[in-house]
Amino acid sequence: MTNKIRVGAVSYLNTRPFIYGLEHSSVRGAIELSLHQPAVIAKRLLNGEIDLGLVPVSILPEINDSYIISDFGICCDGEVSSVVICSQVPLKDSEKLFIDYQSRTSAALTQMLVREYWKVSPRLVQASPGYEKQVMGKYAGLFIGDRALKLKEMYDYVYDLGEAWKSFSGMPFVFACWVANKKMDENFTNLFSQALQSGLHDIDKVIAMEQIYFHGVNVQEYLGKRIQYHIDAEKKRAMSYFLGLLDHKQEAVL
């Protein structure tokens, strides 16, 4: 019996079209699908615990043999809604900024924008589970994914990282892409990409199913407008530009 290909996908609302496509396609029987936070998927791919994953783009330089196997990913071109810095005071007045532990790309983007775009210097702190309760007063927090969608309405100041990156660079942004740590069979990658495409084709079904779980969130606007799924030539250039900016000059998160 042929071993199944171990696939890791993000357990956020923005990946539901991909997951729907995979679960309703012929490729489903060939994969062992698991859902995790982006940082966990990145770690598992780096450790060889999965063969293929939807991973934060910032880990690409760390993978010895990385293969981007499709032109699909999690992207935005301006406001993204689910990667935000929240605070009760202006960012310039924040003394501490908790960095969400769930995504390395969002963490790296935050450090870059804080330094180069907003030009402020709060103390950056690697957050632990439950840190949301500490985001008050002069303590700001980076929230990503479903948590960001649900929590941001509670704060007076919300800084959207997709919007800030667009203003800073003039480019779209790629948060995650499908990456394998070994060469994949071409027939499999074709079927895998077809499954992802089929999920996007049925995105209205996904939106209808998910809306009941996200009271107060406009899922149609989020999945239909804010999140972009095709990594075209412009997004590939933006991804290369972002990766080129990642270097040892980034501040340490203490």
C-alpha cells in the first residue's frame, strides 16, 4: 500500500476554501491532512513531520530543498482584516507590543513595519497563549487569523498590516504558500492544484457554511475581497522583495 502524502493546512477561516476543495476531490484519498497554526505547520515541515504544507513564506530560506508546488496561497493587496495590531492608544504611545506566536511571517512583517514604516519603538515581546488579556492601556498586540477578526472591534486603534505594507512598498503581500520539502510527483501536484482551484470555485458554498460561526464578521467580504488566493507574477515579485528585506537587522523579540 502506498504511503499517503502528509499535508498540513492552516486552521483559519481564510484557508477554508482550500480545505473544502481538498476534502471534496479525488486527491483526498492520497493525502493525510492535518490542521494547525501556521507556525506549527512551519516547524513540522522543517522537521520532516509533514511532506507538504501551507507555510509562512518567511521560512522558505530555512528549508534546504523547498518546492513551491502551486500558484495558490494566502495573499492580500491592501487591507487584509485578519493581521492587525490592536491597542487602546496610538501605536506611537505604546510601551509594549505583544507578537502573536502563531505566524512567523506576520511577526517578521510587524517588526519590519514598526521599524521602517511607523518608525516607533515599543518593546517587542513574544506572546504566550492568553496574552489577549494583557493587551490594554499602553500594551498593544499583534493578532492574526480568526482571533483578529473577532477581537479587533474591541480596540480604539487597529493597524492593518496588509494596508500598511501596501502603503510602505506599493506591493501586494503573500503570507503563505504551499511548499513541499521534497520533489513531488507531477501528477499529484496537478491533482492537488486542481483540488485547490475547485475549492475556490465553490467559495460561495464555503462562505455560507462559515458565516454562522463568525457573528459580526462579514465573511463574504473577507473571503471574497480581502483575501486573495492566486500568486501571480506581481505577488511573486512582492514575495521576493519581502524575503530580501529579512535579515539580521531585525530587532530581537524578547
